[in-house]
Amino acid sequence: MRAAARYWELTLTAPAGATEGLTNFLWETGALGVVEEERPGEPPELRAFFPETMPPAILTEHVTAYTDGLAALGFGTIGRPRVASLEDSGWADAWREHFRPIAVGRRFVIAPPWEDVRADARVVLVIEPGRAFGTGHHGSTAGCLEAIERVAERAVPPRALDLGTGSGILAIALARLGTATVVAIDEDPDAIAATTANAARNGVAARVTCRMEDAATLDVEPAPLVVANLITAAHRTLAPRYTRYAIAGGALILGGILDAEAADVERTLAAHAWRPRDAITREGWSTLVLEKAGT
């Protein structure tokens, strides 16, 4: 009989502002899956799964060096990584148990493909958890989905641009609500592959166009809605580009902003003809909805 395969499970806690960078680092280090867990009053916990061929001592050393660097840059206290052995069946259960169907806002249910969900009153978004960011479990993604449904309640945009699409969840949500054309942009080939697969899985491949490009150098027709679930530094850099990518009177949804950074982002966008229209806060993350001056 063949022995069960073994994996390593690495666990550590980190402040909310450091989890995205840490997650990307863990993927680049060779993780097969990364789960972020959040509990009220506690810092987020990351669980990353690695193949048996990854020596745990070297893994611990690499992650510790990276987290020490984050701490030196002012990201706060990050817990020391803990590595434990995990059998094949345990890996499968541990990975899947954290991706149950969840309701977001008034319109959406997000489910992994192994769950058969029936939700007549809601739109089901089937998203495969993988290497691209965006499963709806994170506060920034949930906030963006709620913002999308609020914008759509006023008027479904005929076209939209999704910058940093990740898993494609926001582009797919727009298409499922009726947007005829969504251009999904990302520099990461894994994200483009994930978005393409997820769009097909949700029956909206004809509505979602994926492009592997830099969000700062796009040649694209201005759209009535621009969505960007990125970090605050990226919003500051892209502020003049957002104005170019949206039509006059168009809407802009910005996610990935810590609550303490929201006012500064609004001020930055105000200098580029954007005025605030709405704001959503979820688990320490702010999503801003802005409107471009003009008619």
C-alpha cells in the first residue's frame, strides 16, 4: 500500500496591513494553498500548506527573515511561524473547511465549486480558491461586492473596468448583475488564468475580457464604472489614471484601504476630479465609492 502523502502546515499571525504581502510571499515560496482566518478582537492568522519536499527548517528561516523585514518597515508585530506535519487527508480537509459558502451583502452568495448551492433569492458566485487573491472571505473583497450591488441598484453600468482582478470575483459579479462588457486587468498570469476559468465556471466568459497588462499604462476606452481592489499606495499612484479610465459622471470603487487610510485616499482622489459618494467598512477595511465630476 502506498503511504499517505505528507504536507507541512505553516501558521503565523500578522497585522491586517501585512497579510496581503505575506500571502504573496508564501505563494512565491512554494505554497500549495494559503488561508487567512479572522476572529473578532484578534490579529489575522495565515495558514499556508507546503509539499513534503520543502524542508521545514529552511521554510521557517525564509519566512522569519521576510517577517523581520516587514516589522522593520513598521508593519507591526508579526508572530513567529509554526510548522507542523499534515497528512494528505488532513490537508484536503483543512483547505476546504475554510471555504464554505458565504452570503455577502443583499445580493451575493460566494461558493467554492465543490459546494452545490441553491439560493434563489441571491446571485451565486462560484470561485475556485487558488493562487489569485479574491474569494469574498476578506473584508476588502466583501466591501467591494457590496459597493458593486449598491451601484447596480442605481443603474447597472453597461461597461466596467476591473483593475487588479485577482480571481476575477468582482468582474464576474458585475457580469452576473447585467454588465455587458467587463475588462479584467492584471499583471499576474495566475490571476488571468484564474479569472478566465472562474468566468467560464459562472457562465459569463462572453462578458468578461481578460487582459494581462499594467494598470498604469492601459490603452482602454473610458468606462462608466472602474473597480480597483488594490492597496492604498497603488490608489495614490493610479489616481490620475482613474480619471482617464472613467467617463464624466462615472463611478469609481476602491477597495483594499485600511480604515485609517480612507480619508487620505479621498483627499488624493479629490485632487483628480473625484468626489465621495459612499463608503463601506468591513473588518477594518474601507471601500470607497466616488463619482467623477462632469455629466
